[in-house]
Amino acid sequence: MIDWLIATIPIIKSVHIAGLIIWCGGLLAMPMMLGRHRPADTADDYRQIRHATHMTYTICVTPAAVITVIAGTWLIFLREAFVPWLFAKLAFVALLVVAHAWIGHILAQIAEEPEHHQPPKAIYPVIAALVPMLVILTLVLAKPALDGITFPDWLLEPRGAQLPFDVPSR
Ligand code: HEM
């Protein structure tokens, strides 16, 4: 691979790690912020807390998630990490994205029914985010061989079939 591309790996990895710290920290902090949504507070306090939670989600946690995913996708190609632990990690990243979307959904419900909506207990979204985080960190830091995971032959061999359109030779 081209030398200058390889030289960018530490930078992209730093961006990936900075992004995931903000993303994961935000996903753990958001449920606690949601816990402060008490309709019994004065209307002004309640509006301020809702506004702060909404801004944290939209201008901090979600962009950090997008940056983490983009930098991680670059790293797959730069590090040529086409290995089973990476695919296992991606399955748990998908679960983390579901937890992210769930927290966003709770926020949207609070915005739509500010007087009536009771957010779920903080512990449920915390667990939904923390479990995939810990599994992802274990996979990426231990990089287990996961040799037991095999793919069917038909996924690994060319099928010899013709594509339904012409592919340019160069
Ligand atoms: C779509 C999302 C993601 C992709 C495509 C991705 C991909 C990658 C790749 C290819 C590497 C380089 C591995 C190597 O150098 O051997 C990496 C490093 C790393 N990733 Fe991710 N990642 C994603 C999300 C996450 C998340 C959500 C976390 C944490 C919760 C995470 C934690 C890490 C850590 C700690 C490293 C550094 C590992 C090391 O240098 O040994 N990643 N990631």
C-alpha cells in the first residue's frame, strides 16, 4: 500500500478513538440526563433540561458516532483487517447503534409529549449501551482468532456466474 496512506493510520486511529470516547461517554451520560426529565419541575427548568439533552444528542453524541464509524471503516481498509474478530465487532457495533437510536427515540417522545412522557429507568438504556461497548472493547483489544467461525464454501469461491451487465476490463 502507498506509504503516505500507511502514515495516516495513527491519525485516523486517534480520530476513531477520540470519536468513540465521546460517543460511548455520551451514550452513558444521556440516560442520566433523561432521568432529570421530571415534569414536576418548573416549566422553565424542564424546558432547559430538555433543550440541553436534545443538543447533547444532536450536536455531540450523534456526530461523534458518525465520525467513529467513518474513521473505523477507513481503518478496515488501511489495516486490511478482514478478519473474524472485526466482523464479530461490527455485529456488536450494530447493537450499539440500536441503543443510540433507542435513546434518540426516547428524546423524541419527551419532546412530543413534554407533560406526560415518563422516560424509562436510566439503568435500561445504560445496560443496552454498556454491554455492546464492553464486548466491542474486548474483541478489538484481545483480537481473538475466532477460528471456530467458518463460512460456507459458496461464500468463499467464485460462482462462475455472469453479471447481468458488462464490467469494463480496466
Ligand atoms: C462501524 C464502526 C467501527 C468500525 C468499522 C471499526 C473498525 C476498527 C478498525 C479496523 C480498527 C483497527 C484495528 C487494528 O488496528 O488492528 C479499530 C480500532 C479500534 N476500535 Fe473500532 N471500529 C468501529 C467502532 C468502534 C467502537 C464503537 C469502539 C468502542 C466501543 C471501537 C473501539 C476500537 C478501539 C479501542 C480500537 C484500537 C484497537 C487497537 O489499536 O488495538 N471501535 N476499529
